[in-house]
Amino acid sequence: MALSARLELRQGQGLVITPQLQQAIKLLQLSNLELEAYVDGELERNPLLQRDERDAEPEGDPEPQAAAEISTDQASDSHANAELDARRDEASPGERATGDAPDDIPPGGAVDWSTVGKGGGFDGDADGFEGVLTRDKTLIEHLTDQLAVARLSPAESAVASVLIDAVDEAGYLRADLAETAERLGCTLELVERVLGVLQGFEPTGVCARDVRDCLMLQLKELDRYDPAMAALLDNLELVAKRDMAGLRRICGVDEEDLRDMLSELRALTPRPGAAFGAEPVQPVVPDVTVREGQGGLWHVELNGDTLPKLLVDQRYHAHVSGKARSDQEKTFVSDCLASANWLVKSLDQRAKTILKVSSEIVRQQDAFLAYGVEHLRPLNLKTVADAIGMHESTVSRVTSNKHLATPRGVFELKFFFTSSIASSEGGEAHSAESVRHKIRQLIEAERNDADVHSDDAIVDILHGAGVDIARRTVAKYREALRIPSSVERRRRLKEPA
């Protein structure tokens, strides 16, 4: 069979991601600080863009509605601004990401990713994929990575996230536990229990309240925390004064033992977080605020301070376009005008999308706002996306690096997404936290070895209560609660008191 060359025509369809559409999609996932930096760069590059310094909003073309009231009794309120919804049967995935399809997308061709930039960032962005790989991981990131595999309940994970945010660069917890419990609407016992879990993270000694606790955690890890060492830690001021006689008397040891104890103490790390990279301290500025209104409504509004206000200078455009002579000059002015108009439109659409997603999250998690962290509902991206008629990828971008200011504190939008357990009777799903609570109650009710429930028995009991759960899930939740196996519990109950 001879090989030969030939021409062949083929017709096909494909999605072309234009630079303008890429810009609109990427603007969604930028934080307010990153957005401000990007807008500053555009102001320098585009002479037709200028900041809107006016205090009052222009008449005739007001800003998009920046507030919404959410009521659980009126579900229709969450579907306000219906004209912003993307039509899934007509819009492409890229168009659905912004809810507004551009007019200049060609009808066919291959997807062009060549202008996306490094690491999914903007072209010329130095903090791209290489920057992420080469920079040192911060302590907060290290703790967050461990939290992701800690097998905590949604409520415990929520408390843990708040506590981790309060850890300083040295590794010490700078939050008042009672105040945190009151703000989150949970018990002090829950906060203390979560703190105990965090203090088991690496590096050893992290999340300590003071130097004594930090050293104590490290000594316990080395199995060197005994009554004499405890007395030494209780009198660190004498160590600083080098009062050896007083230390020997208080610890009840001789001179040689005291020297060994001090040597062990010097080998410890009083600043466990110092080994990790530090990042510039940046204040968290919420993108959206929510406050309680009358009649049980929650008032959701955008933070105007984080929204760049830009205008297209039409007067300057008319001036320079009239003086343009060459085709190159005319093309430059035309491109600047198109880019400026698209950026203003993209920022407007971004604000509407953030408000829409935030309003639905508030509607779904109103019990948390009213009663506290124990009442977080099971929630995922698909639930929010279906409720507001957007794609899951859009909701994911919106919830990245965005913060919501509530009466209980400032939280990242991703904080409100928790897992769920299906109902065996086809009813409403159970939150993972409520299932863990039922497992804890069953085990706490055991009084003798005959009452001990195996994991399979707990599965049967929960199935009878309408909870569709697997045995391995029960085992995972039991281990997360630090409850021993049925064999170990039965052995302990048989031991004499």
C-alpha cells in the first residue's frame, strides 16, 4: 500500500476562549487586594480608563443593586435579579462562568489557551505556578493542610479554622477561647476540645497559649514530662534568674538531675512556627457584609470599599480619535476603547455574581447566623449553583478568596460548605455533625460490656433512625471523636474500678 499526501476538508465546532472572556472569568476568583492591583495596572496601560471619584452615583444608569434581603419564609427573595442568570441550554461553559456571553466569540475553532498565562494567572504575573512551588509554605498553610485530613466534624472544622487564623508567626494562639465560643455560638468545651486536636499537629508545641504550654507539649511528645519537669516549667522565672538552689528545692532533685533537666529544656523550641515562611500581614477586608434586619431578614450587601469604580473617558477618546492619522494609531485607540468598556462591564458583572452567590449562601446558612456553628447545614457547590442558575465552576471561583462579614465574625465563603449524610428514608439529609453526635450518645450510654455497640451495630441503629451510613464511615467518625474500638471499650468496662 503506497503512502500519498492529500487535502481534506473537515467541519467542526469548538469553544474559543477570547482574551476578554478569560479576563471576565479570572476577575471572579481574584481577592479584593489582587483585584485592586490588577485595576491599577490597567489604569496605567489604558489611557481611556479613569477612576470614578464622584461621591454620588450617576443618574439614569445607577449601579447594580448592591443589597438583598434574605428570608427563609420567602424563598423567592433568593431569586432576585433573575435577568443575570445564565441560560444553560444556550450558553457555553465559558459563557456560563460569567453569566454574560461576549458578542465576539467565533462560531468554531479550537480552544486557545496560549494567552492564559502561567499558573492560571494573568500574563506577566510573577506569582504564578513557579512562584507557588518555590516560596516557603507558611505556618497557617501547614496547619490548614493537616486540618484537611484531621477527620473533624463540620462544626469542629469550623472552630478549628477560626483558631488557626488566630495563630501568630511564632506558633502561639492569640485568641480568647471564651470569646471565640461566644462569637461562634458554641460551647467552650467544643472550642477546648478542638484546641486539643490542633495542639497535636506538627510542629510540636503549636497552638500553645504561652511558653510554658509550648514547652510542655514538646516534653509530652518526648515522654519527658514528669512532676519534676512540671515544677520546673511552673517556675521559669527562677530559670531566668538562674536560682539553682530554689529550683532544686522546688523540683525535689539534686544538682546533677537539675542540670540534665535544664539541658533538655534548652533543646526545646520556644517558637515552633519560626521554621516556616512568613507572609506579609494583610488585613482581611470583607467583600460582602450581612446584618440582621427586621422580621428575621438578613440584609446582604456588597462592601463598596472593595469595588473599583472605573469610567471610560469618552471626551478624551473623542479628542485622540480625531487626531489619529495612521492605521496603527486608529487601531490602538479602538483597542483601548474596547478593552476599557469590557473591563467596566466585567467588574459590574463580577459584583452582581458575588452578591448573588453570597445571598444564596446566607439563605442556606441562616441557622448558623442565628444560633451558632452547631447549626451549619450540609451545603455544597451544586446546591448553590442550582438555586441561582449558575455553573458550579462559577460558584467555586466566586467563593475563592472572598470573605463575608457576619455578626459572628468574618469568614471565607468556603467556610459555609459542609458535608452531609443521606437519609435512608428519602427525606432531608442529615449533617455530618448531627450523626457524630448520635454516635457519641450511643457510646456514652454504654454501662457494661453487654451494652457495648460494635460499628456494625451502630450502623443498624442509625439505619433505623433514618440515617444511610456505611460501617467504614462510622469507624471514621468514631476515630475522629477519639473513641476506641468496641473491643477496647469492652475490655475497659470489664476492668475493676
